[in-house]
Amino acid sequence: MNQLKDIIQATAATPRLTVGDVTFNVDQTIETARSLTDSSLIVFPELGLTGYTLADLVHQPTLLTAARLGLLELAEQSADIPAILIVGLPLDVQSRLFNVAAIVYVGQILGIVPKVYLPNYQEFYEARWYVSGENLTASEVTIGNQTVPIGTDLLFDCPAVPGLTLGVEICEDLWVPLPPSTFMALSGATVIANLSASNELAGKAGYRRDLVVQQSARLRAGYVYASAGVDESTTDLVFGGHNLIAANGQLLAESQRLVRASTAISADIDLAHLAFDRRRAGTFRLPAGLPAPNYRRIPVPLEAKADSHLIKPPSAAPFVPSNGPELDERTQEIFNLQAAALASRLQQSGIREVVLGLSGGLDSTLALLVAVRALSELGEPLTRLHAFTLPGMATSGRTKSNAHRLGQALEIQVEEIAISEGSLGQLRDIGHDATTQDVTYQNAQARYRTTLLLNKANQLGAMVLGTGDLSEIALGWATFNGDHISHYHVNAGVPKTLVRHLVTWAARQREFTTARATLLDIVDTPISPELTSGGKDALDQSTEALIGPYELTDFYLYHFIRWGDNPAKILALAGESFAGIYTGDELKLWLTSFIKRFFGAQWKRSVMPDGPKIGSVSLSPRGDWRMPSSMTAETWLRELQ
């Protein structure tokens, strides 16, 4: 069964064109469509069968007849192309001329949508030739021997492709205050096609890109924008073939402009993700007082691809900023948010001292760096930061050494308090043999560490910082009333893969230059709670051997919470993203483990301390995530099995 059938491949294409030569343009359009074998939707430019820049020639009967015949020829030649084709042409209806988009599928013209808003300012004067679709009185038009629905009230439903309803608008329709696509989306359209002939001006490309991306965000929809290319007449204008595909506020694909060849860009649009975000947003509705439009629904027998191949697999590290010009800026923003949150909490509470346990591991290192920045922002000296390393029975020399080295490099005093004797005393008090290194043995150490930190905070009038992370919160990988508890959980919104990225990034920053070598060694240190010391009674202390690789945990967490993906789909997506890294059995094993741990850990999340939301996924019981502590995972596990 294809678990990715709700992901469609959409294409925006600009074929070579000769203005006025319909036969050539139809041939180029079909040739381009045939080359796009994996696409389910292909959008071509405005008036692409004739050319946009015909000017007064567009009224000539010879041209208009050729355009109609060209559309019929295109439909006939597309009979073996299993994709929806949307092409532009001028069409005379009831002795008036309309700028239209024709929707074609395997030999049939399914509908025709006319342009609503005709630009008649600056370089544009479309009202000289065309009539707005709002003035159309006909509901059908005859093309050859086909009777075709026509109007601005058409939506195209694809029952066999879950979630796909198509709306169509043309160029200027997007640039107005209330685009037709807004009403289409509110009536169920999930993907909008825009056929455009937007000319190039210095600086216009960025504005156009933002317009497409923002409309996709407002509509929680896919938006496929195909624009006229360099073959249009350059009498007074230059056209660049600027094609764009966006979904839900994310730019998925963008063409190079001014290319002297046929061009096409394609992207995967996840329809289930669009539906999920729409369901969650109570504000996704028609504004009060506006009448609901009455759309005619045209069925399209488009079949879901039997075997989906994603153009670009989902990021294997969805929480980590992607490489590119914005990488450093986005990372800096994340770090600044953490520091600002802590600074505000200290300022609002009136507490001026900070206590944290510094293990020499990733999470406590990030918490320390954030605290350094927060105190700096408040103008407070670092003497108000009290770091404690609390070595126990299994603390390694490497992590203990790194904790001290980090303090020295940042000029922070690190006090060492050994917990072995105190932990063993607590075990003796409850009648534990203090040699069996079971969960009780381990949790006694974690709780004793937290007790010491809280007591120190009372002594100093300080705030204890939590040093876990979002991944551990998701899995319940924390000792209840141990490292699970703090006064403020500064890493609560940061998953482990992002923690690693932030510490690596910090090592390159000028303010932490003195600690660079230590920070990089901490990044390279295997992750372990260091609560057992080996021997026959010791448990495996590689965290990832116990709970799974953190890169998989974070991938599963992101897709489960951010998009509501079901387990079978998550597994299929993971297979695309981690191909050659993990086997299918390994991916399924750790997804099963993730689901069980996630459902089983809600009781811990329900009483977790405050912590700042940093990204799109948060598990705060006071904010983004609420679920019963006793909820069973059986429905999800049955689907996965």
C-alpha cells in the first residue's frame, strides 16, 4: 500500500514559445508534459497557447480559431499523459473575449476558468482586449464536440487522491487585496494553480516570491505559479519565466529566470499536512458578514501514483536549520530566544542568582551558555551563575573534566559535590543492597542530584535551571522528581539534535572562543546518563542503545506532533530520509519504541516545569500539547504493525 499517496508532485513549466504560432506552442507544451512522467499536476503560463504579448492581434478571428483548435489538439495528444494539465489561451464566448485557463486531463477538457482582475495600469492594458470573468453569464461553452463548464465558480475535486481539490486563478488575481484563491481555499481548495505573465523589473522577483509564499501561508495551501518566459515579445517588456511552488508558507521550488530553453520545476506537496493545519486553526474560516461562494465541483479521475517517489525526501534533521545563507541567522535567533526567555524569567521573578548542574554533557552545556548570555543581557556579573558538577558512582573522567574545563574557559566557578556517599545512604535507608545497579540504583542518584541543587538554590536565593531537552521530555527519559524537575526548564523547547547543533554553533562564536575546544569535545562525547559503572548487574549506559538514535526520535517527534502523520506514513517518510542508514526493520523497531514511550510519558509531561517554546513543536501541558495521562497507544501501534 502506498503510504505517500497524499503527497502529489506538482510542476510549474515554461515551454519554448513563438508568439502567435499556436501549433508550435501546443507541440512544446505536450513535449514538456511528456517529459514530466512523475507529475500529477502541470501548470503552464498565462495565454501560453498563443503568447501573452499579442496585443491587438488577439482580436483576430484567425488567431482565436487557432487557439480553440490548439486546445482540442492538446487535449487529444494528452490522452496518454496521466497528469492534470492547465494551459492558458484567449477564448471568445458570447462575442466577448476572455483570458482563460483550461483544465485538461487524459483527452478531456474538464473546465475553463476566466481571469477575474484585468490589470489596466502602468505597463498593463488588458481591459483593452478582455472582459473580466465576473461578467461571464454562460455556465458552459462548446469546444469542438465537448461541452465544457466555464466560470469563476469552478473547483476540481480528485476523489482518488486524498485531499486534492484544485482551484485556478490567473496572474493579477493574486496581486489584489482579496484574491479569488482565498475564497477557493475557504471552500476546500488545497492546491491553487496560477497561470501568469508577470514581466521582470529590477527587484520584482523578490516581491513576487513573497506574494506566492505568503498566499500559500494564509491559505494553508499549495501554490503552483507558472510564468511566461523570454520568448514573449520584448517590445516594451522583458519576461523571465519566474516559476514558483510554495506550500503552507514554505518555498518548495523556484526556477532560474531568463533561461533561453524550456524550463520546469517540480515539488512534492503534502496534502495531509495542509489538511492537518487547517483543522487545527480555528481561524481558518470565511470572515463574518461575507457570503459563502457557491462553487461547482468538477470531478477529476486523477489516480494516485501507485509507487510514489519523492523529489526531495524530508529533512532527516527537521529541527535543525538547513544549510544556506540563513543558517547562522536562524541559529542565532534560537539561541537568543532561549536567553531572552531566561532573562525575562529572572527579571520578573526578582531572582538574581542561577544554579545548574553541569555534567559535561550536551544539555547542561547549552543551559550554561544560555545562562551566560542571559546574565550578560541583564548586566549581571557571572559570579551570579553557580555551576555544580555532581560526580557519582559512574561519572566518567571525560565528562567530569569537561565540566571543569568549561567553567575555567568561561571564567565561571564550578563547585564539585560528590554524590556517591549520599546516594548510597539513601539506598541503604530503603533496604536496597546498593550493589544491584537497577532503576532504583540509578534514579536514587538522579534524585539526590536534584535535591542538592534545589537545596543550594534555597541557600543562595537562586533559580535552578533544568538541563534536559525536548526529546527527553517526549520519551519520558528523565527521573521523576529528579532531573525532571527544576525552577525553569530553559531547554524545554529544544530537541537533542538541535542541542547538538547549537553547541557546535556556539563553539564558533566569538563570545565563547575560549571554550571552543571543550565545546567541540562535549559534542563528540557519547551520550550517556552515567548512572551504572559496568559489571554483570550494570545496564547498558549508551542512551541511544536504550531509547533509539536521537536523530530518529526527533524525526518521529516532528512528524507526529507538527503534522499529525500516522505511524505508517512516518515510517514511509523515514525510509526515504534515512535510506542506506537504517534498515526498514530498524526504523520500525525504533518507531514502535517511540510511540510506546511517548504515550507512556504524558504523566511526566503533565507536571513539567515552565520552559520557553522555541520552534513549531512544544509539549508544554499549558501550551501546545494536552492529552490524557492514561491514554493508550494501541490504535497507533496496531496500524504500525
